[in-house]
Amino acid sequence: MSEARERRDYTDGPLCLSGRNVTKVFGLGEKKTVAVDHVDFDFHEGEFVSIVGESGSGKTTLSKMLLGLLNSSEGEIFFEGKPRDISTGRRKREYWKGIQAIFQDPFSSFNVFHKIDSVLLDCINMRGGRSLSREKKIELMTEACSFVNLKFAELTNKYPFELSGGQMQRLMIARIFLLKPRILLADEPTSMVDACSRATILDMLLDLRDETGMTIIFITHDIGLAYYISDTVYIMEHGRFVESGRADTVILNPKAAYTKRLISDVPKIHEEWDLSTVDLKAE
Ligand SMILES: Nc1ncnc2c1ncn2[C@@H]1O[C@H](COP(=O)(O)OP(=O)(O)OP(=O)(O)O)[C@@H](O)[C@H]1O
Ligand SMILES: [Mg+2]
């Protein structure tokens, strides 16, 4: 099997986001669901991390806690080595300068009544560029669009519904390119686009990481995708991490029965992602 690409080891690098005992329980009594069950994680600066698990394993619940959209029931999250404090609206907004997200459905993140150029302009303003000249703002928006292979001139005056799903997802990446957060959380960002757009979007995320050094947390149910794209993987089953480590180590030499099962379910979608030769026999 061909190696998808070179991977760096980030374990000795500076920490970006970590968690200890992070837990989320929904409901009470018989209706109780432990969606995230005492997980520990260390995400490093510039690391491309995938969290992989089946539907209902707790990926989105964990993402929401990482984003500060949902309080944890137990445990603690650390941002750049310090306990994260998002106790007030102001602190939360400060935290959100450091972490941004893109979701499965890009249309859900956009105000349908806002034209696309105003969406990009907002990003420049949010990054302190309000007083820049009109020419400079257009230059920045043009650069962000060309990073994702879109033509800014063709987007001005358009509304989100006038773009395809793949174009919208690329626009989301252009937004992130302008906002330059320390961390990007991408929850199944390619599950609604065709295979061709998917490969393009994945490569753009890798370029984004290489160009800006941001940490990317990529959420997926597809272990083949995770193998292709990430440095590090965390395999999630029923709210727990059953296995984690370098993507090539974990996926080419899986230990947990659950990881083996995820690998055996991977369709042969791409030569480089072909995991059919991985030894899945019980140890
Ligand atoms: N607001 C909520 N109230 C009650 N239970 C919830 C809530 N949100 C999620 N859950 C439950 O928590 C568990 C984990 O859900 P979650 O959405 O995090 O899974 P997921 O891994 O993102 O799944 P998918 O791949 O389908 O997106 C599920 O059993 C779900 O039903
Ligand atoms: Mg989900």
C-alpha cells in the first residue's frame, strides 16, 4: 500500500487544546445518555487530528464542547496550556477568535439574506481590518477566494443559494483563511459533496494547515479519509476513545476490535486510501 503522505510527529510540540476527563451526560435516570465519557486528549499546534467514529459515538457532542457551545458535565478543557475560561460573553467571544468551525451543511452557517462579499467583508472587519482601504479589502477577499479556487469577481452580489454545496464549502474555507483562528474544527465537512469536490476540499484543508500553522480537528465516520488526511487519529466508540496515536501507526496496525471493524468497512474509494491490506486478524 502506498503511503498517503508524510506525517510529522507533534507529540513534543506546544499544546493547543487539551482535555481531561471531558464528559457529557444528557438527560436523567432511565433516559440518561453518556454521549462523551471521560475522554482525555492533547491536540498540538499545527497538528491535523481526526476524530473517527460511527454515528452516535459522540463526535458532534465533543465538538460542541470544544467550541464552547455546550457545557461539559465533568472534566476540564485547556486552551494553549491554560484552563479555558468562557464564563462570560466577552471571554467566549475572545475564545472564538481562537477557534472556528465548519460543518456538514455549509448553508446552515450562512445567513441566507447576506450577500457573499458581505460575509467575507465581515471576516476582515472581525480581524481588525475595518479601517483598511476598500482596495485593500478587495485584495484580501480576492486572495482568500483564489486560495479556494473561487473567483471573487464572480461572487460579488451573489447570495449563498446561488452557489453549489461544494462552492459553499470552499467559501467556508475562504472565511477561515481570512479569520485565521488558531484552531479549525471541521465536523464532517465533506459528507454532502461529491467525491471530486471532497478530494479538493480535503487538499485545501491541508494547504490551510501548511500555510497558517493552524490546528485542524477533523470529525469523520470514514477511517479511510482520516488515514489520508491526518497526522493523528482518535478512534471514538460509545463516547470513549478506544485508541489514539499517529494515523499511520493506528490505522496500519490497529489494536482495538472497533478500529479493525471500521477499517474493514472502508470501501476502496481511492488507491491511496486502500486499507484492504491491513492485517485485521485478532492479536
Ligand atoms: N441534545 C441532546 N439531548 C439528548 N441526547 C443527545 C443530544 N445530543 C446528542 N445526544 C445523544 O448523544 C449521543 C452522541 O450523539 P452525537 O451527535 O454526538 O454523535 P455523532 O458521533 O456526532 O453522530 P453522527 O455521526 O450521526 O453525527 C447519541 O446517542 C445522541 O442521541
Ligand atoms: Mg455528528
